[in-house]
Amino acid sequence: MRIVNSSTANIFAALVLGATAMVCPGPAAPAQTGSVKPGSTKSYEIDVPGTKTWVDTNVDVRGGAKLRFTATGEITYPADTSYKGKSRTSGTFGPDGLPRGWADLIHQYAVKDAGHGALIGRIGSDAYAQAFLVGASKNYDVPVAGRLFLGLNQSMSEASTADGSFHVTIEVLDEGSADAIGVGGPAETRLQGITSDLLSKIPRRVSDPNGNPGDMVNVLIVGTQDQVVQVFTAAGWVQVDKSVGGALLSAVMGTMEKKDYLTMPMSVLYLFNRPQDYGFAHGEPVKVAMSRNHLRAWKSPYEVAGRPLWCIAATHDIGFERDQRNNGVTHKIDPAIDGEREYVNGTLSGTGLVVQRDHVTPADPLTTAKTATGGEFHSDGRIVVLVLKDTKSASN
């Protein structure tokens, strides 16, 4: 929920691209039981065709597992002059991919800093998991338990013209821990320190500068300031710009550096009688002018187990609508607001930096309301609580 400058919002063109997970023929993974003995390594062979965006390896891994990838093979992109007569990057390449070209800026790639067509991986659902570069060779520490997928750093439209494949060897050097938390488990537990008395002190909603109630507080995080920034950064969220002017400058610089631009500014809202401490966004790079996942974070006056408690108001922008306060233009949020709560839960839990989580229901749950700009939203009234890994070196 925020007012946007219409000229700024029109900077970016909307482009809808997706990814489909596909199963690749290959050896199914046996149940991961016990640790791999020293000197012993499990190995899997997987082919990743250029015509597939994601391939299901059928390999399930534990949190803390150590993997080694090696890849060979070649894939070819034919010349493509469909973008305003300018050819995108084309040619034959190996698992490290092709250098990114100017025409690649209009495409959404899973790993923004990796080569065009490079071999990439992810652990778990494409709805939450943060993709990582594999390339020709990679040692990788698995943050959370889940299914391993391999793919190419490309769009589905590019996959339709690709020719060739990569052959990937996956070695499990260490199987990790069966007790490590994953995105879907273990079962939620009651969290010490999150009491009904504490929940009664947390405002249900934030407000605009005029005091009009707005978005609901739907996420609580226990951790220091450094830990909060670390988990959002690891999950692929970016801090937003403070002003429209800053956004325009960053857009230009981001284009010059061939980086995806995700930092469209958000308006200032208030909780505990002060503006948000942080704003974070997570979205499709070429659609952020109208659609992105975003949130505001406030450090509360309260602590849990000696660490600060942070209050988060998270919403999903899905377009534009009329601001009923002033007839201006503002972002329209998805009224099913619990989906964004679970998006935050999933993306942050996927980093391996969340050690406990739970859903709690305050005594006065908010189930339906309107934002400060007049948009409606509804909820089951629950708040997700995430406890971050306690890295002692981080400051408050």
C-alpha cells in the first residue's frame, strides 16, 4: 500500500514469464539415511536438456548436506531478432553460459548475476526457493531439506529454441542432518516468549502519516538487526529506495550495470509512532512497477529471549487502483493477504537461517479490513513467527 508517481510506474514494461518443473529420466534417489562415511560418496548422473527450464533430479537432500556438481556438454541458442530488431545473446556455450547482453535485460532470469543459459539449481518449490549458480563446477552447502532441481538460466520462450544438453554429476559428500529444518517442516512448535500478553502489545495494523489504519502486521521475527538484514538478503529480497528520485537514478545505474531493478520506492507508513526501519521487495524484475512482493519492518520495543522482536507488514502488489483518499493512483494489493505471509515464511525459511517457526493467533485477530487507500483485504487472523539463527557476532 503506497502512493506511486505514475511516470515512474511506467518506466518498466510488464512481462509474464514462468517456469515448469519437469522430470528428467535418471536414477531415483534412495532414502537418505544416516551420514555418508568418510571416503564414501553417493553419486547421481542427470541430463539437463536445453529445452527444459527446470528438471526434477529425483534427489532429496537434507539441510546441511554438502554437494559437489560437475557438468559437461554444450547448448546452442539460434540468433533471435524478435526484440526490436536487436539480436539477443546467441551461440554455443557450456555450463557457465553466455555473457549477458543488452537484450537480455527484458528477460527474467532465475539467477540475475549468472550467465545467459548457465546451469543453475534450487532446493524445493520454485514458489519460494532461491536459485543458485552451478556452472561447470560447484561445491554447495544445502541450507534446508528438499528436492533438488537443476535448470538453465533462461526463459521458457528461449528454451523452446535451445538445442543440446548438459550432463551433470552430483556427488553427496555429506548427507547432513535429518533434524535440520526445511521449508515444509518440522512440525510447528509453541515458541517460548511469544505470550498472549506480548501479542496484546503488538498493534494489529500500521497507519499512514495521517493516522489512517492500513496493512496488518502479519509476521514477527526474532533476531538482531544484522540477522534480519542477513536473512532477507539471503532469500533474495532487496532493500527499496527511499525516494522516487533515488529510484530513477538506481534504474539508470542498474541498466548500465545490466542488473535487474527491484527497488521501486514505497511510501512511508508508521508503527510505534515512527516510520518503518526497513522496506524489502521481492519480485519479477521487469514487472516491479506494478507487481511485486513487498514488506515493511519495524524493530519493536520488545525482546524475546534477549533478542529484538521485529514487526512486519507484508503485502503483494498485483496492479494499480484509485487512492480513495485523494483520487490519485496507488498500488492494489492482493486481498488474500495470508498468501504474502506464507511467501515471507517460505522464502526466509528456505535460507536455512530460520531455526524455529510457528503460527500464532492473537486474542483480537484481524480478519477483514480496508487499507488506508481504500483497498479491502481478508485474513485468517494468524501471525507467523520466525526465530532466526543466533549468530553471536551480529549486533542489535
